[in-house]
Amino acid sequence: MKKLICLLLCLLPFAAMAEEETALWDYPVPYSVLQNEDGYITLASTERLLDSDFIPDDLVKIKARKTSGTAIQMREKASAKLSEMFDAAKTDGITLYAHSGYRSYRTQKTMYSNRLASIGYDDGAVAYPGSSDHQTGLGVDVISKAWIGKRFNEKFAATKEAQWMAEHCDEYGFVIRYPEDKTEITGIMYEPWHLRYVGDEAAAYIMDAGLTLEEFTEEYEAYISAFEGDHDSALDGEDGLPDAQEVVTGISEDGDEEVTLFGGGN
Ligand SMILES: [Zn+2]
């Protein structure tokens, strides 16, 4: 009997700990996704500027339909998912056209300078160099045939193409990167044509919760830091374990001496 109790005492804290660990992560997006090893949720903004020499290493020429003969590059996965989304749209009678994908820091810098020179101030229409979603290789502007050659504006949102994208883009891992009524957060005007690949799980959550990438980033970073703070000591195998005495209460009411050997493991 003593041996059995001893065995239970040894095993119980670990079983309880495993249960506790899985129960505590209740953020809607998995931790593995938020570690951002593939860079799919990387935020580029005026507060999180990408390095001037940041160039994704898996850029490919997209195969999806384009507004012109000029090649468009995106990161490999984003390109594949874009094609998948275009095919699905086509099935629904919606024909989409990709207009612009990856842009280098240098290109963005030129565009920004030109915009500034032409209107004299930063109106949010062209992102500051290093802050462009296009530099990530995961952003893409998608329009309809009727909008080819036009200057983009928020009236595009009323088209059936824009409405289809708003409804379905997350099924392919994309989000509307610059939503309506969030321009103060993004610093960029409403762009119903600008999609950003973030992966399926993040996209589903971001679109469902109606967040910007800025809000999502702030939210999950805060969650992770609180979570890791709580679990800091669990990592060294000391604290974080349930108190052994609490775990065994009820098993050994007879006051078995061995209980005291295991009790209060902290
Ligand atoms: Zn864009």
C-alpha cells in the first residue's frame, strides 16, 4: 500500500501539471502560430518598420490573373493561396485581378517621395518606407476588371468583387489589412482591395474579431507576455507545480509518514 501511495504521489503532480498547462492557453490562435517562425504575421507599420534590406527569401512570380503583363512577386505560400482564392471566386462568378504584390524598400521610398512631392503632405495613401505591407511579400492589391487603370478609392468596397473578398478571404488565410473605420490605428486609408496573407488560423480570428494587424499584434503580444510570466517558474520544474500536499489530500488520510516526504514540494 505504501508503495502504491508513493507511486501516486510521484505521478500526480505531473499529471495535474500537464492538465493545467493545456487548460491555461485560451487565446483563440495557437501559440505555435504566434511564434511567427515563418513570418506570416509580421507587422509592418510606422511603429514597426521593416529594415531597408529586408527581402523575403521565398519570393515567386504569382500565377494568379493580373491587371497587366508586368510580373508580380509574392512569398511562395501567399502566392499559392492567392491562386486558390482566385479559382474559388471564379467558381462563384467573380473574376479577380492582382495588381501589386511585393515591393522593395527602394520602390516604396520612391513612391512615397513622389506622392509627397505631388500633393505636399502625407495623406496616408502611400506607406512610409519600411512600413509598407507590400515589403513583407504577403500583401497584394486585388481589384475587378472595371477598376483596372482607375485610381483606387473606397468606392471599390461596393463592388461584388470586394464584397466576395471581404466575405471569403480568410478562408484562404488573407485579411483585409486596412479596414474601414480603423484608419486612426493603421494610419492608412480604407483599402478594400489590399489583402494580406497571415495564414488560416490568424486570418479566421482577425476577420471574425474585426481587428487590424496592429490590434492583433498588441493583443497577442500582451497575452504571451502574461502567459510566459505566469509560467516562467514552471519551466525550471520548481514552482508552477500544484502543491503536493493539496494533490494528495484525501488519498492518505491515515497520516502515512511517507506523505510528509513528498508534501510541500516548493
Ligand atoms: Zn496595397
